[in-house]
Amino acid sequence: MAVPPMQPARGVAAGSADLARPLRASLMLDVILGLLVAVTLPLAIVAVPNTISVVAALLPPEISQIEMVRAHGLALPAMVLTVPLAALFLRRIRAVPVLVAGLALLALADAAGGYAASASLVGVLRALHGVGAGLLLPASLVAVWERSVVLRAVWAGMLAVSLTAAQALALWPLDEVSSWKVTLQPYPMLTGVALVIAAVYLVLWIRNGDGFATPGGMRGGRLPVAAGSAVAVATLALGTTFDWPPGLLILAAALSILGLFLLASLASACGGEEGSGRAAAYTTLVVGVVVLPTAAQVTNVELGGLSGPGLNGLWPAFVIAGVVGLVAAVGVSRLGGTAAPLCAAGGLAVMVAGLCAVRALLPAAEGPSLVLPFALLTAGAAVALTAVLRPVGAGAALFALSLFLPGVLSGFLLGTGVQLTLLKQAGTPQAMVDAFVGALHLWALVGGGLVVVAIVLGAVLARRTTVAHASAEPEESERRISVPAPALPVDPASSMVVSTVASTEVSLSVGEKPEEDGPERAEPEACPGPETGPRRDPGAVDVPEPGALPVVPPPTPSPEGALGDGADRP
């Protein structure tokens, strides 16, 4: 017996090296992308807070403070408009160049911030900030979607961390500043570092061959509808800056949130399981409405001017909450896909617990008391986002993200309306402090109610999906189907029985398709009715018509019969 020669050891080593090289390159891309997500998401979300009023005393006398506040607030409406439009563009172009473009716009706005001298120029630069940040969110989401499940969890965890710490990150650079222009360039060095990391990732991404691939799996038919809703919410937000009464502001914000929930009901899975697209839209929307407005109010209440620990006393709580959120998100990503609905509901329930902690523990004079509410809010949002985004396609995830920032804007409008309603009744400084605290507690109650609504909607969707699957699948007792095989004819020419099979038991697994699947495939009939033809005698033997093929071809002689011993030997 011939034995093939063994490959030389040098060839084996060369093959192993060729296999390890792309693995190392892929791992390096994942590490750099994870670092890029960890830097870019905080930079994007920190553009949301409007902090110009903190340095209003530093403004030149010829600049109107009201016009400056209105101009500085253009960043969030610009983000609201940019995200769905960028999601539409990402159907045609790759995510990494869009990511680099978003960081370049942020760097340009930061560099030009030092030359702003009027409210109109501030409005242009803040809108540019919003456009750059609006490009970063969907581009980073699609970039991690093309890599791994763990990177998706890192993205969800960093988004939750950024939402919790955004207000504090926006206020930290303003401590004891001498120029109001710092609000236009809070972290220019970090923006430059992120741009360098993005450029390195772009080069490695192109060298790895990914730059010449075409984007796929980006169907999302509801994205134009989301773009239209973003225009409506952004217009509403701009209109509310012209001295709307608190009652009208609350009504407009409530109608906006209701409309966004109705729009979330139009979501589809886009490659995922049925109902998962709507669950992702509901969860992402409620996280946007609740987390950032709540964390912003908590941060403002805990500042030193309101007898809180101040920004220096808040950073340990933010660090602990960030670590807990990232660990929780990565841990959920390691679980099976069947645990996603339960994890999503559990994450939202943890958010409700965090809102309860806000009502029970705040205001607090010491920083450690803030660890529990911040950690619960961050971990709950991270777990919920990771769980609901895992089973959906990239198109459904982008649609959910398109509802996220309109939810943030609507949450700010609703929280502001609640604050103004209580502040109008305050006549003394202590009454104003009590009004801020009362508004925070009332907002925590409202936010908890919205999260409960999302939990109920998710449970209803999960039940409907389970019922639909149960009706589509056969029962356990019906998974094995006994199909009687037809009686095989006798070959009259050779007077030899071909084969006779009494019955054959065929096991069909649920979800398994037969080899011939099409409209022409003949289905077995258990009991033919009168319409199918005349009744046949059960004992009759089928004889093929002349010229017809037999049901089973006659056996061919064994190839060993011509060579070995047997009746076939001449």
C-alpha cells in the first residue's frame, strides 16, 4: 500500500505562521477599535450639555446671554438630525471613514472655538460639534458590528457610562476658568488623540483588506421615517427656547415622547428575530429619555453651591459606576442568545432601582452616597442595551439609535418643564434649593414610570413572539412522523421481487427543510378523498404502465461478482 509522503516540518511551520498572521492583525484591529470607542463616545455625548450659563459672568457685555444660551444649545438638535441621515449614508459607504470624518469635524470645531466672538459664530461651531458627534455614534456602532459581539458590548457599556458622566465631564473644564470660550473646546487634547487613533485604525483596516469590501446587512426601511421625526423633535426643541410656559413645554415633551414610542413600534428586526427590533427601539428610546436627563439633574444638585460634595467629590462614584457598567455589559455578551429578553428586562429593572435610589438617597452631602444610584443607572442601561442590540441586525440597531437622541432631547424638555414649574413657586434661596430637589425627585418618579412602560412592552413582545413560535412549530409528540412507504412493484421480466417495505419511519426535525423544497414538491396524503380519484383496493399490486419508469430501479450486479467466487463466474 502506497503511503503519501509526510509534509516537511518547514511547510507546517510556514502554514502555522500564515494562519497566525491574520489572527494577530484581527486582534490588533479589535483592540484599537475598542480603545477608539472608549474615547470617542464620551467625546460625542459631552457635546450634549449646554453649559454656557455657568460662565455667563465671563461673557462680553455686548453679547446677549439669552442669544448665547440659544446658540450654544444648537449642538443637540444638530446631533438629532445628523444620526438618521448618517445611518442612511452608512448603507452605501463604510463606517471607518465616517468615523474619521466625525472626529475631524470635532477637532475643527475645537480649534475654531478660540476665535469665536459672537453668538452667531458660536451657533455655527456648536452645530458643527453636533454634526461631528452625530457622525460618531452611528459610525462607531456599525464599526463594532462588523467585528465581534464583545465590541458591541463595549460600545453599549461606554454609551451608558458616557450618559451618566456627560454633565460632569462638561462641567469639569469650567472650574475656575478665565475665558468663556472653554465651553467650545472642553477636551481639545483628547479629541486630537482620538483622531490619531482613528487614523491608525483606518490605515490598518485598509491594509487588512477590509477597506475594499462593500457594506452589507444595512437594510432599515424605517430610517427615513426616523429622519422625519428627528426634524420634528429638533424644530420643537428650537421653538421651546422662545419663552414657552412650563405647562406647554411639558405637554409638548410628553407628546414628543408618545410619538417616539409609536414610531418605535414600527421597528423591524432587519435580520434578527421577530419582535427584537421593536424591543431594541423601545429600550434604546427609554434609556435616552431617562439616563442623561437624570444624571444631569443629579450632578447639578450635588454641586458645591447646593451643599453637595462638588465635582471633586463625584469622580469616585463615576469611576466605580463606569467599571461596573462595562463589566456588566461584557458579562451579558458572553451569555447565550436565549437569555437576551430576560437580561433586557433585568437591566431596565435595575434602572428603576437606580431611580428609586435617587429618590431615597439624594441629595447627599458626601460622594460615596452617589455610588449606588450612579452604578445602578449605568449598569442597568449597559445590560439592557447590550441585551436588546445583540439579536438584531445592523439596520434595526441604527433605527433604534435614530430614536435615541430625540429621546434625550425630549427628556431634557420634560425635565426642564418640571423644574420651571416648581421654580416659579420659589421665592427664597432655600425655596429654590428645595425646588431643585423636588424636581429631581419628581423626575425620578416620571422616569421610573417610563422605564416600567418599556418593560411591559418588552414582555408583551416576548410573549407574542413565543406564541407565534409555538403556533408555527409542531408539538413534541408530532415531531416524529410515520410516513407509510408505497408498495413496490414486482418486476415481471426477471420474475424477481425488487423490494417490499411495509412502512418506513421518517424523523423530521423542526425547522429542517427537505432536500426538494418548492411548490412542485408532492406532499404525502394520509387519506385521499373522493375528489382525488376512485377508491383503490388495499391489496392490489401496482404494475407500472408500459414505458413508465419503475419506482425503484432493479439492482445491478455486484462488481465483486465478476472477480470473486459466486454464481456470476462463467
